[in-house]
Amino acid sequence: MAAKVLVVSDNRSAVTVAERSLVAPEYDVLVATSGTAGLGECNRARPDAVLADLNLPDMAGVDLCRRLRKLTYAPIIALTDRHDEVEGIVALEIGADNLLFTPLSRAVLNATVRAVLRRCRLRTARDRPEPLRAGPLVVDKEGRTARVDDKPVALSPKEFDLLELFVGRPGRVLSKSFLLERVWKMSSGRDDRTIAVHMARLRKKIGDHRRRRRLIVTVPGVGYVLRCHDGKEGRRAGGDGRGTGRRQVVSKRL
């Protein structure tokens, strides 16, 4: 997928260099010729990186960088034609990630954009939470995907929310009122037919009807519990595998 790079500048030379340096299919260059237009385009397009001219007629450069930073976590590369160290330092202090002087060098611009995007991707990968794992079930909260027996399974939004709750709390009895509040934002005491229908669908999708020992077990009059049979209850994918015994864990109820 092409990285979207927003260029906020009325400097035609700078825009041309950006368009000729950051080419498809690796990049998709968007252009805004004023600070106001740049803020609007940033909010609409959600760019992966921003080149922000500090010398726009309608907005001070430091204000533009400050307001861009409030809209996006994408790296901001400030552009200026004034070799003013103070201006550059202020821009970096209030949100810019790098500073380039115009006229732009195509080679330097390309290398700088690659570098800031690479750092951003590495930071995103590092900060991404590890998937939750309970027995054969793996739930990626960030990507909202689920796997059963190492195979992807298609879930509706509500089914995913339910599975996430169970995989995040293996061995714990989850009451119907708790599920209503967390998944449907309903108060307790409402008709629980909705839960029963969704639980039946979820169990079928994770293959519980084909298992000798069910993963999700009904606790009569209370709710449901996820029981794993491989000794890995409560472990995060890639974790240390330490868990609590079933007798102790099942006694807990939400």
C-alpha cells in the first residue's frame, strides 16, 4: 500500500520536487497550498507523513506544526527557506520530527521521508499489544482478528467482542449481566435471549460442537466460562505460560 505524504506548501518548486521524488507505487502525494487547507486535508486523508512549509502566508509555521500534531501522530518534516536555527529549533520543539531547507534536494528528501516512515513503523510494531491466547484460541485486539486451531475465523463485531472477553479471562465465569454491560452496553435484568443467540453462533464458529471437550461451557443460572485443556490458561501469545489451576480460577466470577 502506498504511503500517503501530505505536502502543505505554496512553494511550487518544493511541491514539484516532492511530486517527482515521492512517486507511485511507493508514495501517494497530496498537496495543500495553505495552512488551513493543509489542516483540513490532514484531518480527511490521515497521511502517513506531512511536509509542512513554515513560510505560508495564512498561518505561522509554528502554529501549523502545533495544530498538525494535534490532528496526527504521523511524522512531520518542516520546510523553510530561511536558514534560521531558532525557527528550526522551535518547529522541532512543538511537534516537527525533522527539518529540511529549501530548495529541496530530491535525494535528501527521499532519504528523509524513508527514514521517518521507517522509524514510525518500527515504533508502531513495538507498541502493538501482543495477541491474547487461551488454548487453541488467539485474539488480536488491535487488528480485531481471531484464530482457532491456527486458522482464521470470521466473526461479527459482537461475536469478536464476546470472544475477546472470554480469551482475556479464561477460567472465569462471566455472568450474563457482565456480558450485556460490556458488549451491548445494557444494564443487567434485560432479556438474555440476545446473549444466547450470539453465544450459539460463536460456539459454532470456533468449532465447539465438534470437540469432545467444549471450550465454552454454560454455568446454569449464571453465565459462561472458557475452559482450556492444555494448561495455558491466561497466557498471552509469546508469554511465559504461567497460569493458575482450574479449581482456583473457576471460582472467580464476573
